[in-house]
Amino acid sequence: MRYNFDLNEADSDSRRSLIPKLDVDWVPLTTHPVFTPSAVDYGGSAAPPLKNLLVWDGASRLYFWDSTKLCLHRISIRLGEPEPTSVLAASPSKVLQPDVQLDFVVHKISINKNGSALALVGPGGFCIMHLYGHSSTRDNNIVICRTVRVGPQIYYGGHDVIRTLQVSWHPYSNFHLGILSSDSVFRLFNLSSDIVQPEQEYYLQPVEPGQSNNATSICPVDFSFGGDHLWDKFSVFVLFSDGSIYILCPVVPFKSVYVWESILEIYNDAQSSGLKSANPTAVSNSSLAISWLEETFPNLVRAPDGGDMSVIVAHPCALFDASIALQGPLWRACDNGNEEDISIKGAECEGGAVSLLYNLISKDSVLVTAWSGGQLQIDALADEVQPVWNVGSPPRVRVDPNDNILGLGMICELITGKLSKVKLDQPLDHTVWLGLPPPLLRLSIVDLALPKKMERDSLITMFVDKLMDQRIFALHNGGIDSIILHFLPFTSQSRGQDPNMRTPSVHPVLNTCCQGDTSNPFPLCGFASLSDSFGYSWIVGVTFSQECIVLEMKTWNLLVPVQVSNFLNEGQSAAAGTGEKSESERSEIISKDLLGGPKVVLLPQSSSNMRSVTADSIEGRSMLHQYFKLFHENYVEYAHSVYYELKQHGPRLKRLNDDQQTRLREAQQKLLKVEGKQQVLDDRIESAIKLNNVLEERIHRLKNLPGAHKKPLSKAEREFKSTLDHFTGVELDALRISMDTVSARLRRFKNSSKNNNNGVNQQQKMYRRSTYVQGSQISQLKSSLEKLSLLNAENTKKVKLVESAIKSKERNGY
């Protein structure tokens, strides 16, 4: 089943035709009719799952998925109009409706590079929604958009054990979608040619079968594409639940577009530093890289100077007798020149790894790992990523009748044999093109200080600020935090900055917990970072009650936490209704000069004989006139000034008095509500006291049981108990998932083998190149089946061992 469509078929004329002809009103984004506060039932006291139902296309449109109406709102926005810091939105918004009914709850939406398609992702599946459709016959403001499932035979084929862990658009293609699933397979789909079969499949084998004692080391959780830096643009970074990071390089979508200068740079580097090396391993690896580049980008050989080309297109390519190696796990480079496994985190990070972020900042490639305990582990690549292949492991290629490559699949294993680790003090000739994974330089570990109730199994989603690469936003159930990186090893060195490492600064941007109560958070269900060409930046958040919050991020270093709760929203609305002002904003009622009283004026000195002067004499009248003049200038004028001030401030005093009376009435109404709820609180307290008494009686009875006074566990018993708890919480579930995944893959392999036996003649005609390697492929498939059977048997033994240990633990009364 194949769908042939072009995501660019909606040109500018057709897109303009979809814009409503009616006049729209431009209102502040926070007051848009789409974001109307509503009461939401979370379904219990537990916090709702972390979602992100808001996305920005990078230009002038916001997309918001309405979980209640099951539709997508397209909101046109204006940044910096009419004020430089304002964000306006067009009302009404355009409603985009899927043409099929979704059978899963959407938890995340993401848009492709050119804004023509949007991925709807949830725990029970995902779909692709094309944003340019036809208008509805019932309502012209509703656009019906075609919505399709990707890989239905893989993810919806009746075996629900294969779950999608991460779905992401490729940064160098408008049509390619990367999917990491629970069966440890990374697939790349080309939506412009085939949505049923993947274009590329990479079966991840981080450990050799039977060699792992930790089940979490074979469970992937997240991946991230690399950035525009040398071989990073062809790299996929995969995170596993124990915190280990692996690299797939090179992974290139067919017909993706790259800058000519960047491809020419890595091509010349492979020829100059790889082929001229004295190490035969470096020469072999660089030769494979050059062959791959020349086949993927034929213009490197046809036009070495590039001519007038500014971009270059990647062609389908697969090396005949080599598969991409899985590089890793990446080791942490220490200050003393030694390296240690990054998975050995000790007490630094708690829980398991939940998400991964790749961020390219100037010359540094930064990897940020989020842990469920609320910590962010920030590392930088201390060396460049280079491609590595496993020679002797041919890939599986799918071709058309004209021998054109349509798709490929391969098993990505670790390089056999123990590789030496890269040290920071080694010369360049001892590390380049030797197939060594790059070490990690630890920059910092940031603790977000999440509440204890939210630390366990906390999901953290990370975003990069579009205006400032050094800033990373962390979205969690407690709100939004901003992390600023002040030290970058290569960038700081090239800019001549202080070589001393500065720890990142953490700013709480938005707090969604009630003040004083962090046990019941109000998480966000949408987050987007906006920016314009004038250097202004905003973040937009949407709460579960569908309230919109817009914060300006221009003065990021002066931010203070913003509290968002129902109680605070009521207080803010009441203050806005009464026009209340803070003490610093209130104007003075009476000036300080008047409050200080009249100025003290010294009377002129008079001689002693002036005391006998009468008032009707000339001297007496002159003295009285002088005293009266001084009195008039000071006291009478001061009295007039006081009278004028009081007269002018009378209306203001009346307004302030009215405001105080209004606040008093509101306080009295709140007190009446509290008094009305007093009886309910008394009843709840009484029931709580009764329950407490019952629990105390139960505790007293339990203390009298024979096993209540047993001896405490020894150190060995406590260690064994912690091991069993770890197996129960993590290892057992991981082993069961691995067994289910292996069983599903085994069933698929058996079905595909039967189908292949029925159509041998037809396959011999279509695949001309596979005739002379069929025997080796069958032997490889048999060996792979034997490995899977051994792994399944070992996992079964481990599960039985764990279950027996748990049963014995329960019998012994641990």
C-alpha cells in the first residue's frame, strides 16, 4: 500500500485561498476566545500527564490541539505590534478537523520544517495531519485535513508490545519522520513516497546477547538528531534508560538537502587527515567515508569546485559489505585524563533517564540528559563525531525493478574488540579516524529541586530558545525553568573568554504550583518559544484549564517567579476590577513639605527699650507690621497650601476610600464563605480523628504479633533486599518488555520467512543482486535466530530467578 503525494503541492496561491475572507479582530493572545478558562477534572489527586499541545511554525502561526473538541486551532499572530513587547492574535481562528476519528489521546504535536504537516503523537499511536485541506460543507471556518497513519503494519499490526517512544521530524527534510520504538529499532519514514514501509531501519544492539547484567541498558527511551556541524548533521544520538548515550553515523534521508560548503568541508577533511594517516585503521575508515560521500553526493566527483551550486541533494546509498556501527556508550572525560562510564552516576542523578536534547552552540555540541529525579546532566562533546562501519555485515536493501534503492535495513552492533578510550591530552594523530566514540566533558549537573512528590517518575521536556542558543527551557509538572549556559569549552576558548568554568544559572520562569502547596501542581499542557527579528523573545504557556500565559523574555536575568494558581488568578482579577495599585505606584496624598509644618522663622532682634513702645506709636506700628508680614508669609501661606492640597486630593481620597470599602466587602464575603465551609471542615477533621484512632489501634495490635519483634536485617540481607527491589521496579519490567519484543520480532520473522518461501521466483526477478549472497544471508538469519533464541532463554531464566527470589522474600516476611 503506497500513497504518492507532495507536501509542497499547496503553493502560495492555494494557501492564500484557505485564509478566510472575513475581517478578523486582533486581540491580545491571552484573551483569545480559544483560550477560555474552564473547569477540568484531572481524574483524581494525581497530577495529569505532561503534554505539549502547542507549537509555533517559526513565522506567524500558532497551532493548538483542543483535547475536548478533538480539533486543531490555527491562530495567526503578530509579534511586536502595536507595542514592541505585545503579542496579538487574529480572532476567530481557523479550525482544522482530521478526516478520520482518532482512537488515542494526543499528548504531543510537532510541525515539520515548511509547516505543511503536523504529527499527532499519543501513548496509543500517532498520525500525520496535512494542514492544507478543503473547507467543510457545513462551516466555511472549518478545514477538513487528510490524516494518515504511518507504519500501520508495524505499530498497529495486532501486537501492541511495540510502542513508539519518540517521534521527531528530521531537520534537513520536510518529508522524513524519525521514530524510535520499544523494540530497539530506529526507523526513518519518507512521507512523500511511502507511509507503510520505512525508508531506513536500524536495529540497535547496544550489548552482545547474553553479555548484559543490566536490563535497563537495552531499553531506549529517547533520541535526538544532530545539528549543522561537520558529521553531527548525519548523526542520531540515542539515549537508554540507564543514562548511556550511543551514536548512529551516518544516517541521511534520501533526497534531503544540505549546504554545499558543509559537505565539501568534511569531504576535504577525510582526504587530508584520513588518507594521509600512518595508521591503517584511520586509512580504512576514511576510505569508507569518502566512498560513502561520493555515492551519496555524486556532485562531489562531477563538480569538485561546486560551480554555482549552493545546496546539494543526497542520493540513496548503501555500502555493499558494511553496516553502520553503534558507537558508544559515550564515556565521561575526567580532569585527570582518565575516563569513567557515564552510566555510573552514583548519587549525582536519581531515577532513570527520560529525555535527551542536542544543542549546537557556536562550536560546541551540547547533550542534555534529563532524569526522572529532577536533575539535568549537561555534557559537551570533547571530540568530533566521525562515521564508523562494521565491515562484513552487509545491509538488507530493497530495490525497484530498475535496481534503484527504495529502502534499507541493517543491524547496528558495537565494534567487536575493546577499543582504547580517547584522552584529552592525546595528540590529534592518535584519535582521528580510528573509530573511537567521542568522550563527554561534564559541564554541570543542574538540580531543578522538584517537590518530593513529583520527583519520582517525573517527565521533563526540554526546548532550546530560538533567539538565545545558550538558554534551555525545561518543562515539567512544576512549571518552566530557564537554564543559561555561561561556559562552553570550544566557544569560550575561541572568543578569548575566561577559561574558568562557570556553573549554569537557573531561573524559575513559571511556577504552576499553588503558593505554599507543591503537592498538587497545575501543569501546563502547551509550551512554545517565540521570537522576532528585533531581539524580542516570549514564551507562551497553556494550562490544563485552557488559560493562556504570555511572558516576555527580553530581560531574562531579571525574571522573578510568576505564580499561577486558581487562588492567585482570582486575586489578580479582583485587583484588576477595582483598579488597585501598589504602595509604590500610589501618588502622595500630601507632600512631605506640608507634613513637616511651616518653616521656623527667627524674629528680628529688638533692643530692650522697644518693649516700652506703645502699639499706636510709629515705632510700634512698624514693628507690628513687620511681625504681621512674617506671619503672613509663613503661617497664612502654609494654611492656604494645606487647604489647596486637601481640596485637590479630595476626589482621590474618596476613590481610595471606595477601593478600601470594596476590598472590605470582598473580604467579608470570603469570610462568610469560610464560615459556611467551617461545618464541612469540622466534619472532615472529626472523621480524620476517628480514622487516626482506628489506625493507632491497628498499629497496637500489629505490634503484639509474633513477627513484630524480629531481629533487624543484616548488611548482606539489606543489600539482597535492595537488589530484589531494583529487579522488581526496573529490571523485571525491562526483561518482560524485552521478551515480548523478541517474541513479536520472532513471529514477524517466521511469517516473513513463509511469505518468502511462497514467492521465491518473484523475488529472484526483482532482486537481481541477492542471487549470489542468498546463502550467506540465510546463514546470517539462522545465526540471528539462534542469538534471539539464546537471549529469550536467558531472559526467561532471569525472570524465573527473580520471581523465585520475590516469592522467597514474601515467605520470609521481608
